[in-house]
Amino acid sequence: MSTMADEPLVDRLRQFLRDLKPDAQALLISELERGLLRGEEATGAELVLQELRRFAREGGRPSPRAGNLARLFFQPLEPFLVDDAATHKHPGRIARVSLDPIWNWVCRDLLPGEAKAITDQVARALSTGDNNKAEELARAFQDRVAVRMEQALNAAWQDDKAMRRLTAQVSTPRALEDVQAILKVLQARDKLAAFGARLPGHVKNFSDQMVDDVKALVESPVAGGSSLFLYVLVMVMSRLAAPWQLIRLATRAAGSDSAARVAETQYEITVSMVLSEMERMVGELKAELRSGKGVAVGALLKAIHDAARGIRTEINLSTDSPWGRELSAIRTEISNMLKAEIDSLPGRVRRLLRPRPAKEITAVATLDPGDVAETEALIEFVGICRNYAGELAINEMTQRVYSDVQNYLDTSTQPLIEALRMAGDADRAFRQAQVDAAARFCAKVFGDDYAATLEKAADVAVHSERKAAKG
């Protein structure tokens, strides 16, 4: 007889979803659709949605698909979306978090009746598997929305009251800029798609020949001319493995690495685009450090380091130029952000490993596993910082702190082993925990072989003391 534990996970999930009440199924569909619209990629979301929609069809109920029209509507904007705060300016790009309020504005204020009707029509088309029909409906809706957007913007430019009303209705921090960008992309939807089809899918290294080829494409009629220049540059940057390499278009156009010469070309905007992307990564790094997880810290530090070095290598920047000052400000922000984390490391290591007299240790005393794990992660973090210290203006700081920790570990491990050798029943567990922590820290600083030698010495110390006690 089979049990729940024997059933495949997907079958168990399917049964759980089927057992939900119809109202709960409908609510879950709506929430998952909204999450996908905001760019959230929950594991298994598409599978769950597929099953819930099938149950709705089997039960003869209309499946709420509020997100389908929105996702199709915003599809042309995908190359221009950026995962950042809506307040941060990115030339030619739109914060993904702004899409939800803009969609609400479209459905509530621009074309409320049509939005509802087209939403239902798209839902029916998709429910029968007619994806082409759904896309045709979405494209027609894009065209009508673009007309109304343009009318709303024109009215706003001509009347302060209309501008205030539009800003309040859209309700994003950069309302007018967001609407302008979306309007431009919708109006040039097909031209931008044609340009994107001519670009390489992914560029690992934006080398000389590739730079020439892409520059020729950007300046060709297929790119749509000066009105779309910024947007085609955004599309190019989105295909680069290293976005900072976009600057190579500017230096090639200028025929020089002189910042002044670059500033005289139409490609000068590429420098601002790269600096803005650096600021976005710095904000992401700050969020990672605050979260305490640090999953992406290493990758972010490398990306920021490479961008800073790339800008300084590709362009001859003077420290008093606008771009030079902006880059310097970014480096200073990073240094200030990392300083507190880096400077805290020696104190944390000492607090955990400092020798304690037996009278301070109780039989139940131990080290906090979370504290040990965080300190171990911080050692690894400072080690990563050392690799990128020069470009991030933290070289002296990281070298000083890392040297301090190395010296402390080098001189403190032997006293810890001796303390473990002499430990009694009351303090042995605590002494062992200190040695174990020291071994983990040494593995990060000196390597696994050093840590293994320390663990072996501790094991010998414990067993030799036990033999002596028995004797």
C-alpha cells in the first residue's frame, strides 16, 4: 500500500492544489500572476499556474488571468527593465518595480473599459491555446495605449495642473520619465525588435572586431536613427557579459581614450550608463550586506571592481572631471560601506578565541554556532575584498585587518590546544569548541592543510591527557 511519502512530489503538489476551494485557487492564480509581472521568479510558479488553470477549465470556471495581458503588454520593454529602486535614474531604462503602478494607471485611468475587455479576450484565447490571437490582441492594445499615453503627456506639458494629475495617477517616483520611456519603446516596438534580432545573443568579450560590427549596426538605418539611439545602446549593453565594455563604442567613435574627446561624441552617454549600472550594483551590495546572507557579495564585488578598472583603463579620466568625480564618489561610498564590516573582524575573532581561566567557564558554556559561522563568513568576505581592494579604495584597510587576523590565529592556536590538553570535565567542551572554531577560521586564512594539522594536534592533546589520567 503506497503512502504520501512514496508519491512523486509533483503528484502531491497537484493533489494539494486540486483540494483547494475554488476561491482559494483563483486567489492563488492572481497572486502568482502579479508576482511574475513584477519579475519575481518563484520556483515552480509556472507549474502551479498551469495546474490551477486546468482545474478551473475542468470545473467550468473562468480562470483569472489578470497578469497575462500585462505580461504580453510589457514584453517589448524586457530589454529595458532594471532591477533597482524606482528613484534611481538609469538612462533609457525603467525600474521593474514601476510596472505594477503603471499597469494600474493604464487599466484605471487610460483605457479602463478596453483593458477589462481585452483582458477577458486574451484569457479566452490562451485558454484554448491560441497564443497568436492573444499576442495580436496585446499588440493592438499596446497601440491604443500608446496613443492615449502620448495625449496624456502632451496635455501635461501644456498645463501644470494636468502634469500634477498625471504624476499623481502614475504614482511612480519618476512618473513622467517612466511614461516617456514606455511610450518610446511601444512606438518603436517593431524597429527595436528588428535591431535586437541583428545583435549577437551574448557577447563574452566585446573585442575590436565585435566593437566595429556593433558600432556599424548602431549607426545603420535598422537602428532607427537618433531618436532610438539611447535605446539601442541599452539593448547592446544587455547582451554584454561585462556591461562596462559598452564604453568601447565611445572610445572607438572618439578615436581616442581622452575623456574630452569622448564627451564630444554622441556615445558619451555610454559612460553615464556604465556609472549608473555601477551605482545599482553598489546598492545591491549594500542590501546583501544588510541581509547578512552575503550570497552574491563576491560576485558583486568582482563586477564593481571590474567596472571601475574598466572605466579607468578605457578612458583617461582626470580626477576633477565630472566623470572622474562621479567614479571617485562611488569608490568612496564602497570604502565607507565596507569599512565597518572589515574593521569588525579582528575583534570578533579575539572575542571567540581569547583564552579564559577555568573559573570563568561553566559546564554548559559553549560558543554560539551562529556567531562562529558569521565570523567564518566574515573572514572569507575580507579575503574576497583583498582581491579587489585596489580599485575599491580599501587596500590599506584590508591588508591591515587580514594581517592582524593572521598573526592572532598564528599565535593563539597553540595556547588553545594546551588549554584543551589541561581541561577538566567542566571546561573541556568549551575548550574543544574554541579549538574547532579556530580550525574553521584557519582553514579560511591558511588553508585546509593547516586546519587539518591543528585538528590533529588537538586530537592528540585530548587523547594523551586521557591516557595520562588513566595511568
